[in-house]
Amino acid sequence: MKLSHLQQIVKYLQDFKKISAIHRVSDTTLKVVFDKNDVIYFNMQRSNSSMFKCKEYPRSKVYNAPFDVILAKRFNRSNIQNIELLHSDKIIRLTSSVASAYKEELTHLQIEFTGKYTNVIILDEENVVLEALRHVDLFSSFREVRVGQKLLDVPPAPFIPKEYPIEDVEAFLYGVYEKEQSNKLENLKKQKIALLKKKLKKLEKLYVKLDDETSLQEEAQKNEHYGNLVLSNIHNISSYTTELELDDYDGQKVHITLEKPYPSAFMISDMFFTRSKKAKQKAKNLHIEEESLRSKIEHIKLFIHTVEVAQDTQKIELLFPKQVQNKKIKQNDSIEVFWIEGYKVQLGKNERGNIELLKNARAKDIWLHMRDQPSTHVIISTDKQNLPEHIVKAAAKLCVEFTTTSQDRFLVDYTPRREVTIQSGANVLYNKYKTLEVDTRR
């Protein structure tokens, strides 16, 4: 951020008296609620830091690192004593106190917009580091940021900053967010859509290459016929031969070239019967494989549409979670998994996925489905916790987005899994439920 902008923003911040709440909403973004309802976000991404305001910024997960624990302890519901731009540099120092029955402690929250070393540092009254968003050792910088160590000052900036007047600080902060999100959203969409289209192309290629059921049945009959012919001409077949000249039942000669030699005629006939059996089985199950691929293709197309209509980067981040998965656990390719503020949300890609969700969900997990029409099934894992309403709303929107591309108003019913009775497959009955409206119109 420009120093001139920070100078003007600090004057704007000096009107606030309290910090009502403070926490991270993403790995590098801090949310600060001033005077109960005035929210400002601090994006502390290296070399691309900023301050902004927006209507809503979903919390990606709940952070419980030492930095977050001390941040909450020292600044939640605290009284602001002072806000200043430290040494006229790109460093905002916010000093606050939390009154207790024993003593009143002053704590500094130092927010540094210093390019490569952008950081948020919590300090006591003696400038000793209590915690930091990023710890910095002496191998990386002359200025160590380590718990228990006194923090050195940043050297004065070797230039005179230009003036960039801001007419309305609040409008400026909203504008920062809109500009950043617009650029980031466009780039993210291009990247993720390209990834999804690559998956779609692969699935469509597999679908085109599916065997034809008639061809498989003909192959099964041919191999069964060859197997029987070998048994009928067994006395005329030599060991380890690769060329067969057999008498067919109509008196015609049948010439067969084998891929490899076999020790006996019985092994040749077994080979043909095995091929026939495999072809029959494949023909029998072809519709299952075809339906599975078709549903996956449809799911990817809905996924692409959902990305295309996403209106903010938080939605993209929700659709492509960074959740670390255990490689030892085999992932079900019929189920899509999302994470909303730490809550696991699973969505069936097809009937098989829906059946699996119903089968494995716990009694207190929340089940969602569009009312009066076929839709994907959605399960929110609750771990017996009370589920915030906005989590249910986000899951309901996913339920609609991964069912239809229509722009309209839809109703989504939801209820604990214990209230859902399976009739057959993924067809269910449920009585006790609540309903949400999802409006996909733009």
C-alpha cells in the first residue's frame, strides 16, 4: 500500500474506540470489527498487502494457532488507547487494553505493510514479541521476529513519499476490495475452468471409446464358438501350436491364429471360454459404466457453470478446497467434498454417490435435497455440533448449483439424516424438515 493512503486511513481509524472482535478469515487475512459493527480487513499477503472493506467475506476455517489464541485474548472486546503510523512508515501500531479483575494490560498490534516482510506482530508494553503471523529468523533478516525477543525498529524509508489524496476513505476501502477481487476472480476462473475442461475432455474421450454392447455380445459368441470347436477337434491339435485349422459344424474349415502357444488343446479352449465370459460380463455391465461416465460428465459441466457464475473469490476457494487428504484413504470418485469454515460438505455426483452418502452419514448429520424434483443429495458432517445457519445456506446453494444451471428461485429441504428413510436406491421419504430458498438469478 502507498504510504500516503495509510496516513489518511490511520486518521480514519483514530475515530474508533473499541475492537469488538478480531480473527483470521484466511491464512493471510485479518478481520477486525471496530465499535461492534464497522468491519475492516487486513490482507497481509507478502508484496501484495492491502486494507479493504466488503459486505461479506466468508471465513475459510477457524484458526487455533498460538498467534490466533493470543490475538483473541489480547484484543477481543478491548479498548483502543492509540492508533498511529509508526515512525511515519508503512506500519500501523494499534495499542489497546483489556480490563480484568487483576490488572489492565497494554498490548500493541503492529501491522506492517513492508513488502517482503509484511507481517502482523503482537507486542507487550516493552516491545517484546508475544506472537506473530510470520516468524523471521536472523538468517532471513537483520530484524528478528521471534517470541520472547525485543523487536527492533524498521530503518527509516530512504525517500519522500508522494501525496495521493483520498476523498472518501470508506469508499476507497470498498474500492480496493472490488478491484482486487475483480482481477483475482478473473484469473482464478480462467485457471480453474481450464483444469475442469481438461478433466471433462478426458471423461468424454473415455465415453466415446466405450465398447458397443452388440459388438461385445458378438465377441462373446465368437469366442464361445471357438472354444467349443477346439474341444470338438482336440485330437487334431498339437501342443504349442499357434496356427489352428479346425472343422466347423457345417463342414467348413476355420483358420485361427493364436497370440501365443499353449501346452494343450484344453488350455486353448479355456482361454476362449474365459474371453467369452469376460465379454458377456462387460456387455452386461456396460450400461453401468456408461451411466457412471455420463453422470460424471454432467457433474463437471455443472461444476464449470458454477465457477463461471461465481461472483467472488471466496466461492472459488470453497469449490477448490486446500484440505490435505490422507493418501492412504481411497477417495470415492462419485462424491465431491467441499469445506465451509471447517465443516465437511459432501455432494453426490450421481446415484451411486447419493447412495453412499445416505449409507455412511451419521444420524445427526444434516441432509439436503431440492424439493419436488430430482437433485443431488448433500450431507453436512456436524460431529454433533450445532450448525450455523449460514453453513446450511451455503450447502443448499451447492445443492442447487450442482443440479441445474437454470436461473430461478428454488426450495431446498433439510433435516437430520435420522429423519430420512431410504425407499430404494437414492429414493427417500422424510417428514420433519425445514426449507430454505435459493435464488440463482443474477
